[in-house]
Amino acid sequence: MVMASMFSLLFAQPIDGSFVPYRQGDQWGYATVDNKVVIAPIYAEASWFSEGYAVVKKGSKYGYINKKGKMVIPARYTVAKAFRKGFMPKAGSAGGDSILFAGASVKADGYEICINTQGVRLPKCPAIPENSVAANTLPVQTVQIKKNYSVSDNNGLFDKITDDYTLLGGTETYYIAMKAGKYGVYNSVFEVVVPFEYDSIKRVGLDGSYLKVSKSGLSGILYGNGETRIAPENNSLDVVIAADGKAYVIVHSNGKAEIKDVNNLPWIEGSFSDIVYDGANGFVLTGRDNMKGFLFMDKRMIQPKYVDIRALNSTDYLIVKNFEGKMGYIHANGNEYFVQ
């Protein structure tokens, strides 16, 4: 079982976290949040419960169980997806009838049909509410908008303008420009506020007031008026806007990765070789031994000790892979729902 196959069943709608898929050796069952086994580990695979049902694998096929552990739809499918709510058209009803359904296939080629909770094929697949699809929450790294500028007389101050911005709450316009192959910034009265000495200057996706600069292969952050917030002394630097709306700066310098705010203040302590924002839940941490851990946005941390790690969107759970290539779930508090 690989991470991709386990994740494919999870994101159609919110999962039911009252029972957690639990692995014992190579078999899967379910445990309560406090790690008490409630459905014996007798399955080859087990997904999270959704709408009172969970997909499990018995032998080479998939079926569905209820929360009492009863197989309510036999394991006869090559593909089985989580149950979710939909709407079937009905004369005289504006929205139609609400119905639980799941996508499934009995064919080797994976051609899907829709079934109800008795495993009966529906004549057509129900409509799905538009808001059931999660929004794309990937961070905006930098702002790059192509603009055309025409300036008739610049008195030799610059060769060309590449971008402009205003500071938060201000009315002054600032211009990012090039001169002799170097970047700088000047204001509307042609005063240089950032010297023309940088190899690149780009606005970062905060409020337009911050600039990512590079010089001699090193990166830093300036405020829009030219003040240095993070000196260009880092091997690489990435600004991300997290799902909480706040800006975080991932800094790599001398083989060490850190998370800082835009004022160069450390956000967490620790020694990591790499840090990557996962786009929604937090940061994947890579330790010096290349093991993976995770940092949630509320600063709960799972120390790097897994071969791979990924978060389940909008939950406190992570899926991990150990040295043996086996998968399992853990909670943000460190509880592991598996035994070897």
C-alpha cells in the first residue's frame, strides 16, 4: 500500500475522526482516538469512516463496513470510494432528494458506477454540491504581473521599470526598475529608496509592501521603503502565505533550514536540513538524518523520525511511512495508531 492509494479515499468530504484506521503488522482495523481497538485488524487496507461507512480491503477486493464492524456491502469491487451526500432530481422538489452514494467499480479497468448504501447500482450518479470541492490553498510565493511602462524622461535614473507597488495604507507609488543589469527601487519623485545593486527584486505575496531580493547568490527581504528586514545572507529564502493568512519565511543558510517571520524573528526552534510548507496544514520538517516530521500551524510538532509524512487536510492526523515501508496514522499529540 502506498500513500497515494490511501489518500485517494480521503478528500471527497470531511472524514469521521471518531474511529482511526489502526494497523497491527500487515492487517488493519480501527481504534478509538485514545488507542483502544474497537474493530479487529483483519483487513488488508482500511480507510477512514465517512457517513457511517468505511472502505476496507478483503483479499484483493474492496467492500464497506459499518461502525459495528459488520461488512454491509461485500468485498467485490476493484475500486471503492467513500460515501458522500448527493441529490437526485425529483419532480416538484427544487433541490431533489438527498441520498448517500459512493463511486465504485467491479471491472478490472476501473470503470465507475454509483451505488447506494445497500450496494445497489443507481440509475445515475447524484449531483454534488458545488461547495464540496476544497479550495486550492497553495501559498502565493511571489507576485509577478507583467506590466508595460512608458516613461519619456528619466534623466538616466533607470533603463526600464519592471513593477510597481504601494505600501499598506499609503498612497505613494514605488517602482522596481533596472539599471545596467541591476535592480533597485525609486519613488514617484525619482528618489532612489533601494540602491541599484541587486540581481533581482520581486514583490512577495503579502500586501505588496515586502520585497524579496537577491545579491551574489544570496537572498533576503526588504520592506517596500528600503528597510532591511532579513539581510541578503541566505542561500535561499521562500515566503509563503499560510492558510491562517499569516506570512512565514523559510530560510536556508549554511545547510540549516529555519522558519522566521518577515521581521527576521525565529518562529520555531530546532535543527532541520529542510522545511517545506504543505499548502494547508503546516510544515514538513526534514532532520539531519533525512527523517521526516511535521509542524502544525499551532506549533504542535512531530519530531523527524519517519521515512515519509503527510497531513490529512483539516484534521490533527498524519499518515506516515516507517523504515519497513509500512504505513500508519499518528495524531498531532504523538499517538501512533499502529504496532509492528
